Amino acid sequence: MTEHIREVFWLTDHNKNEMLYISPGYEEIWGRTCESLYASPRSWLDSIHPEDRMKVLDAALQKQVNGLYDEEYRIVRPEGTIRWIWDRAFPIHDASGAVYRIAGIAEDITVRKLAEDEVLKLNEDLEQRVQRRTRDLEAVVRELKREITERQRIEQVLRETEEGFRCLAEATFEAITVTENGKVLHANHRFAEMFGYGLEKLIGMPSIDFHPPEHRDRVMQMNLSRDQSTYTAMCLRKDGSTFFAEIRG
């Protein structure tokens, strides 16, 4: 489930005016509550280091809608400490093909960035001894190039595929669906297993059908309420059995 992974999974409307979902890892990494971000989506921008803020904002506006958004930047936590973030985003299209959601995943890469700084310092020392250790240095360079090429290959696949969002959803143990006008547009395998349907059968189903008839009025009211983004409701499997689940977004 997204509550138990290190990365932060997020979902916004295409205009970036509303934060539709943010996983609990946000509170650990950013040092701010999820509720504060729901109440003020701009606080995400305000938390970015001033030297990185405009670069990130320009990239978000220009690249997120076409799946090319892939940024590393610094944030400043409330107590003043700085962390490095690796942030990626992918568009979600509605039935007509228009972008109506942006999904993304952010990761704390502070340890890696500090390690890279240390590597740079070590490289400066290596350059002073290059004449005595040429063969060893060449081996290090080859390994670094191999690692960089592999990372670039993986990132290129993520940028070019419309399956980016599905990859993110399937990487978690949480049951995830994306709906439009009350009907399922996307669902991950965990959701299908939980409710006992095949993935193809889920597409187009009314989301309210996943609850017993006597609970549907309450679920619809909770979905329409702006005061509560998380609530517990009874759910209905294909075989008629029921269970309680925590619903977000």
C-alpha cells in the first residue's frame, strides 16, 4: 500500500489547482501534513528551495501534460533542513483522449545526492593520481557509464509510454482506480483481485456498484463532501461477499 512505501504518490487535476491525492510519505519527507497540502496546493511550490523554484515550476507547466516531467530539486522543511527530491509525472487521459489528471511519484534522494558529492571529491583526488592508476580509473569510468546508460534507458521508457500511470499504480499494494463521471477508467491488479473482477470487466463499471445498495447513498454523500478525503465504507465483491475498506480521494 502507498502508506508503506518510501516514495510519495500524488494525483492532481490537469490545471494543478487541486491536489486530489497525496500518500502519507509526504509527511515524513516534507515535514508537513497531507491536510495542509489539500487545503493549499501551492504550499508544494512554496516548499521548493528558492534557487530551484522557477525551474521546477516551468518544467511542471510545460512537461507534465506530455509525460516528459522528470526533475530533481531541493525542498526546505519547516525546521530549515534541506532534502533532495526526484519527481516524475505522467498525464491521465479521459475517454475522449484529453488530459484531465496528472499522476506522479516523488522520491527522497538526499542520501544519493550526498554520495554523489562525495564521489566528486574522490574524483578530484583520483585525477591527481591518474598517471599511477590509469587502468583502475578506466574501470571505474566504464562502470559509471554503464550505470548512467541503464538509468537513462529506464527513464526513457517511462517518458515515452502512456502506461506510466499504470506502472506506478501496479508498483503499489494499494487498490487504485481512476474514475470519470462515476465510471471506472483505470484500475490496477490489486483492485481487481480485491473485488473479484477481471481488469477488462472493471472498465466502464459504475464505481457505486462496488458498495451494497443500502450503503450507496452514504458513499455518494462522502464522495461529494469536500470536508473528508478519507473515510471507511462497506464494499461489495463480485461474489456478493462484503468487507470494510478505507477509501481516499
